[in-house]
Amino acid sequence: MPELPEVQALAERLAPVLVGDRVERVVALSFSGLKTVAPRPEELVAKTVARVGRRGKFLVIEVEDGLRLLVHLGQAGRLDLESPPRSTRPKGGLFRLGLSGGVALLVREHGRERKAGWWVLAPGEDGPLAALGPEAGSQAFAELVMRAAGKERLHTWLRDQRVVAGLGRGHTDDVLNRAGLSPFATPGRLDAGERDRLVSSVREVLAEALARERRRTGGLSAASLGDRFAVHNRKGEPCPRCGTPIASVSFSTYEIDYCSRCQTGGRVLADRRLSRLLR
């Protein structure tokens, strides 16, 4: 899933292409992907793109008069830049945004899951952005970590966009490995040193990932982005900190990857499919 670094770098690449161009057409390729009824997408037509940015995992494209187009790429959504624009209806397509400069943005989704979506927001409306927590890596996030008292598992807590905006499973696996924290630790039981390590690890992992993503060109079109992580999706490979083979906890639809030596004191977290859990 594209997370904060991927979407931030994508916004930075898109800004020079889009800003100042006029929207010529908006073609909905899948009506289930459009999450708003009003304003209608056609209201973006003939308006100039004023800004391209990001909030959490959302790409934010603002046009004149304050209308905003939000894009969330979900688990396997991808964005292609087409030059010249095409008129095809690709499998998994959500929408195509045509611009006066002869470029089009095509948003589509790989696989069978349909979690990507787009919103058209009127001036002053925040839609799904209103529910987001502070940005991962921000000072507000650091303050949140220092006072956190919850009993949720740390991995779940960091991925909750209402708590922290921008992290997903991939970077969370890498962050917790670098911080030397168990994915099943709870925020409220972290000591001061562990809280400091968590804040520093989030900032370091995201900064490194953003630097790497800034070397990418064009859109974000690869079917899989899993090769960009140090721990996530690396089950059986050496831990980057100690060389111990990476272990995994499997849930019904996803896995958590971790190092038993660096993060859990040598204890193996039981596979959830076995209905057992070792703490």
C-alpha cells in the first residue's frame, strides 16, 4: 500500500506537471470508486490546478475556487501519467483526469480488492481528512507518543489513521524493528526510552523512504511496491539489525513481520491462525 513517503513524493512529482494546467475532462471509470455525490466531478472541468499536496495517505489536488480532488490508492491503487492521454477503459480503472497540457492522470487498482477511492470536495469541506490524526513524524505525533496510555497493540495503534496519519503495515514493520519494539507491545506501557526510540525511528524510516521515493520518476504504476522495505515482506531473510531470520505473524488478510531477537526478547509470536498467542 502506498504510504506517506510514496504519496508525498508522488505529489511532488505531479505538482510541476499539473499546477497551472486546466482540467479538460474527468472520466469516471468505476462509479463505486467515487465516494461523493456533490460536487459532481464535472465541476472540476475548465478549472486550473492550483496546488498538489498530501494529507496522510491522501493525494490532494486543489483547483481554483477551492474545489479539491482527493485520491486514496488503498492497498493496490496506482497512478499513471499518460502522454498523450488515452481513451481506453483499463481493468481496475477508477478515473482519468485529462489536462490542457496534453497529459492525463489515470488511477487504477491492481488485484481483486477495491479499496482505492476518490472524492470531490467543496470549499471548506474536509471529507475523510477530518478524521485523520497528526502526521506521522510531526511534533504533534511526538507529543502524542509521549503521553499515550492506550492498551492497543502498538502495530495496530500506529496504523490507525485516526490516531496517526500516513503509516501502513510496511513502514510500521520497519519502524518497530528499528526501535526494537514488539508489534504487540502497548503504547501505555512503553517507558521513556522506548517512546523516544519510537519517535526517532518513525522519523528516520520515513525520511529514508522519502529520499528513496524522490528518485522515482513519473507516476506510481508498479503492480507491487513491497521491495522497498527492510523488514516488511522479508520473512526468512536476515534481520537488518542482527541477522536473525525475520519471523511473521499471520492474520486472515495480512502479516506482521518482526525479529524475535531484536523485538521480542527471543520469544516467537504465535501464528494467529493457530488461535494461540505468545506474549
